[in-house]
Amino acid sequence: MTEKVDNRFGMYGGQFVPEALMPELIRLQDAFEACKHDDDFQREFHRLLNDYAGRPSLLYYAKNMTEDLGGAKIYLKREDLNHTGAHKINNVIGQALLAKRLGKTRLIAETGAGQHGVATATIAALFGMDCEIYMGKQDTDRQRLNVYRMELLGAKVVPVTDGQGLLKDAVNAALADWAQHAADTFYVIGSAVGPAPYPAMVHEFQSVISKESRQQILQVEGRLPDAIVACCGGGSNAIGSFADYLDKPSVKLYGAEAAGQGLASGKTAATLELGSDGIFHGMASKFLQNQDGQIAKVYSISAGLDYPGIGPEHAALQASGRATYVGITDEEAVQAFEYIARKEGIIAAIESSHAVAYTEKLAKTMTPDQIIICTLSGRGDKDVAQVANYRGVDLHD
């Protein structure tokens, strides 16, 4: 287990931002620490999780997958069943409540696959707040359904054309907006990244995933699982899935990251396998960089995983050996997308399908008395057209 000390996780984390944002981060840190111990805040947070987001999410025994793969028992933590269709709503509720406490009237966010943007737009509508979502132009094109959903909820979606027009470019644009409008604006960061206290906040608000799964598996199996598997881009659903097991070394932790067209292809987003230490987006962590230390171009079929960095807690967990991170290619993810649909009747997000793909591999190496919990971070409605296109099917014919 890695300890957080002085806004860092081991050698990773910290605050590397313009001086103008430091007062905001200090106020946010103070508000976050206070809210962790504030009964009124916690009651409202959990009321919204339960009554609005629909928690607790199911822990579902995947009987067909288990029997077909012939190894470990597989359980699926069904974050895809949350309101808005993903784990993102957990963190957004917590951060939006902090924004209200700080007197902010406007929410901004970055988004890749669009699920975090949809969740932020949803809560902004619920709370009566203005909302602006930054999204890379490439991602707006491949996730048009989610763009329309955000606009339907009253948010303004800003396509970002700088750089590759991907998630990292959307983060850059959101940070620039926040620096200019911090007086009334709260930046809702969607993953376990960014300057402190954001990684710790996302850990805190997403830890509901593992708190629930731990209680649920003890109820149905009478013991802890042998392994947890979750997809990992910036790392929010993975850190939420791992959080309550970090102090249980018997539970192995696996993050499935996007290998794209292969680790050696140059078209990948496998940060923890191929990256190096650096500073970007306000944090010290691991990043995909070229020889000059410039952030490298990344690629994945998954708009939610094609980020060139990783949350600092994940970098520390890898460095300590507490968690293992593995690359899953586009082809493996698409096959898993199809496999879980046909075996369990579940259309999972292409991000989540990276975790399913590794679960398939891992289960076969284990025995029937062992248990895997795989987190399905979101539902795959948004990805059906893209997967069809990948398979050569044009749904617009």
C-alpha cells in the first residue's frame, strides 16, 4: 500500500500549476478535508448516490463466462447500471457538492468518451448550475451520441482542435478556462489525475465501488476475492475498484490499459508499461514521452483510455508492486466487447471491455475455487457504432 504524504503518493503527485490557481487549490483542499468529516456533507453525498445515481450497484455472478472459461469464478461490479451509465457519476456528485459549498455557480469538465461530460452536465442540470464541457474534436466525432446527450442536458460542448484533438487537449483547454474564471468556476476533473487534491478526491469519491464490492462479496462468498480487474486510462474507476483492498495483500490488483495496435506499434496509450517519469497537467506521474521529454501522441480505439498519462497513485502502486498493469489491444477489447454481449447479455463500454479481455486471460490461469471481480465501468451504447465500423459494418447504410 502506498501512503499519501504532503499531497504525494510516494514520489508522485504534488501541485504544478500557475501561481494564480494555488489559492483555489488551497481552498479546495481545505473544503475537501472538512467535508470528509462533515456529517451533513456525507449524508447528502450518500443520499444522492443512493436515491439519484441508483447505488449500490450490483455485484453480478457471471455464470456463463465462468463456465465457458473454466477457471476462476467471475463477478462483475456493474457500474454500467448507474444513472448516466458509468462510474463517473460517483465522483461528479462529490465534486459538485464541494463546488456548491465553495459558492461556485459554473461547472467545467474535460471528457474523452463523454461519460464524465454527461455526468457533469447531469449534475449541473440537477443543481441549476451553468456547465461547459471540453472535448477533443476527434472524440466529439466518434462519440456524437454523448455530445448530443450533454447538449440535451443544457451543457455547452466545446470541441478542442489543438494537438491531436483528444483527451489531453481537452484537459489543457479546461485548465486554461479555470485559470481565467476561477472566481465562479469549479473544474470537475473526471479521473484520478491533476494537481492535488484532485487525485485524493477522486479516490475518496470513487472508493464507494470497492466498499460496496467488498461487502457484497463477503455476503455471497464469505471471503475476499483473489483478484480485482479494472480498466485504466487516467485511473478513476480502477482506483475506486482497488481502494478498499489496498490494505489486503492477498487480493491482487490488475489495471488493464490501452495497448492500441500493440505495445511496439507506436500507436498505443499504455502509459504504465511504456511511460517514464515526468510532470504534466499539474502532477508528477508517468507519461508517454518522446526523447526530448515532450508528451507523445497516443492512440486507442477507446476515447476514454487514450490519455498519455496516469494518475499518480497508480504510478506509485506500480512502483511499489502493489498493483500490476497490463496492455490490452484494440482487437482484444473488441473481441471482449462481443464476448460479454453474447455470453452474459451485457453490452459493456469499450473501456470496460479492456478489463473483460484481461479477466478472460486471468481466469484461465486460476482454479474454480478462486474469485475475480471485474469492474464494468460503463455501458457500451455509445460504442456500438464504432465497434460495428471496426468490424466493417456501416450502420448508416
